[in-house]
Amino acid sequence: MAISPALGKEFMDIVGKDNVLTEETDRQAYSYDAAVLSPVVPALVVIPTNQEELGKVVKLAYENGLPITVRGSGTNLSGASIPEEGDGIVILTNRLNKILEINQEDLYAVVEPGVITAQFAAAVAQRGLFYPPDPGSQGVSTLGGNVALNAGGLRGLKYGVTKDYIMGMEIFDYRGELIKSGSRTVKYVTGYNMPALMAASEGTLGVFSNLIIKLVPPPKAAKAMMAVFDDINQASETVASIIAAHIIPCTLELLDKNCIKYVEADAKIGLPVEAGGILLIEVDGGHAQMVEEDAAKVMEICKKCGCSDIRIASNEEEKNKIWAARRNALPALARARPTTVLEDATVPRSQIPAMIKAVNEIAKKYRLEVGTFGHAGDGNLHPTILCDRRDKEEFHRVEQAVDEIFDVALRLKGTLSGEHGIGMAKAKWMEKETNRATIEFAKNLRRALDPKMLFNAGKKFV
């Protein structure tokens, strides 16, 4: 459904003619995200450049009954950035990209939602501070998007995820009114804990205006290593053993044989292609001696669990190679076949061996090539199915496999999504994990904050 020229002009009066995209060829770029879902071309794309414009755009859109999808870089994997069919509009926030404050005394920063994650982390590091969340898309993803999906990352095991670093925020409600919640203080019990509610809300409750983000001192010492296993089950059992020993590495990542093969072919960084699986491990802390002791304990556990080789990074260059292996996993797999179906079923850490075993059995059952990698230390695995969506028979097998992967994750007391979100892709499974009463409770809460259900309509709870 086209938006009337008169209404289009009202948006142009707010943000300027050049910041309203009306041509279909321009709007197509905002019709999809990284999920394997059909694109939906928005009726309009509006690009505010400051907070005042953002509030006015939200108000005008809502008053006219336009479904609103707020978009940063569109890197999410759940369909949460795909606009609503018909007269849905996209509000693009990537020009709201100012770091407003980095406070070195009180350890916080204030940012606009369009700030790129890696650029923010680098700016913070220049001040001698540390922002730990590091999603795989950090080079292009925005902080607003990270909060909306509660993005995780490689360091989530020890340092937590995005929600653990949100101290406060300002948001625009459906009336275009500015709502303030949270604080620059460590303690805060004034009013409802809106920042916690907004984390992982996927744009369904309001529109971020700015964010107050907690910072921490960086670790003073770290040690990275690669543990090589002949069998992926040995690697997965090692993860459970490390956690059971009450050692919490900064990072504990797993790559199976397919991931190793494709990453090495793509990046040529010296991975052991004959291995059944590898663990990429880093321990860090405030004292070098403590780090050495933890690293020694981890190596001992790896050897007891059947590790065939351990490679220690002796300098920063070798450490970067280890993490390049993990960060290249998805891009390398994505280049292998036309379609990449990436999931993030997450289980309790003690159930990682069972989940790995089940994924491999499901892949064999449905005759599919699957590469599994992920944040094994916090139970967040990414079984990635390599296929071609144009082959209808093959893709039907993919859909059956995904159903079974989720069934297994829930049977193991896990969850549908550890960090990618629900969006459109997983909404149909929500009741399986919860129940009908939980869904209705969430929808009633949503209606209270969004009476017309226009904020990211059709996502999360439907």
C-alpha cells in the first residue's frame, strides 16, 4: 500500500526531502535482514538525523496508523528488521551515531542508538576502559540493535551480554513523548526497571533515543589457546568439564569438523583440518599469575578429556589468528552453499554434549550438511545448515531438521534463542517454550505500551 504524497511530505518537512526514501529501488535495501525469510519492501524509509526529528517521526507515523520498524544495520538473524506488509515504514537510525559522553571517573558512556559496536569499543579502549559485549557482527551492527536483540558474543561466558551493560536509556513512546529510565548511578530503584524490559524487546515497545552504557576496567593479563580433538564429542565433553571445575574462561568457543574445513579453505590460517573439533579458549584476569594458573588447569582438563594437541598463543598476532578462526566461521560457511540457515538453540552447559550429538544425528537423518560452532561455554550453539533454498525438496528437509533441533533444545531444558532473537523466524515456536498464558501476558503488556500494536508489528508475540 502506498503512502499518500501529502503524508510523505509531512515526513519530509521533519527530516528533509533527502532523508525520506520514496523510490522502490531505494527502499528495497531495507526489505530484508540476515534471516532466511522473504523480503518485504517498506512503503517509506525515513532517516532522522537528531533526537527531535526521531520523536516527531514516531509521533506522525503512529498517529497515521503506520506500522513502524526501527532499523540499525539490519544484521539480525530473526526477521526482526523486516517491515510489515502494506504501509509499514522503516525508521533508519544509523545517522543517530554520536558518542555523547565517555565518563572515565564513573565508568559509563552515553550514546545514540546508531553507534557502531566495534567503533564504540575502540573509542572506549582509547580511554583505558573496556566494553565487553562483542557480537560477531560488531563491525557493522549498532548498539541500538544490540540492545533490541540483547546481543551476546564471544566474551559472554565471563562478562555477560548486552543487557548486563545497560544502566539507563531514553525512549520515545507511541505519542512521541520522551521517556527516561535508569541512571548514571550504579544503584537505581526509581520506578520500573525499563532498561531491562527494553533489552530483547525487538523494537516492540518503543524507540530508543539514547543509551547509558556501563564500562569496566580491562583485564591486565590474558592467555589464549587452541585445543584440538579427534572427536567433536570429546570437545563438547571438555566444555562441560571446564565449567564443572568452576573455571570461567573469558571465551570458550567450539568449531566442528565442517567449520574447520571451510574456515581453513577460506582464510588459510593453519587450522588442523584433520581434527574432529577444536576449542578456542581464552582466560583473563587482573593478575598474570592467576591467569597462568587458570590456563594450566584448563590445559590439564583438555588433556584428560582426550585432547590431541594444544597450541598456545605466544603473542598478539597468534592470539588474533585464533580468534580469526572463530569470527570467520559464519562467513566461510555462508560461502559454501547458496543458502545458510543459522540457528542458535541454547541449552544448559552440562547438556552441550547431548545437544552436539543430537544435531549430528539430525543432520544424518535428513541428509544435510551442518557446521556447528558457537559459544559453547554458555551453551549457545550455532548449528548452521548449508543448503539451497531453491531446491524445494532439500529445503523441506531443512525445515524438518530445524523443528527437531528446537525440540531437542527444549527437551534438554534449553531455549529457542540465546542471542539472535525471536522476530518472525521463531514466533511460531514461542508457545512450545512457554505456554498460552505467558504469550497472552506478554501481549497485554505490549498493548499497554503500544495500543495499536504498530511497533514492529508481527514480531516476537503474534
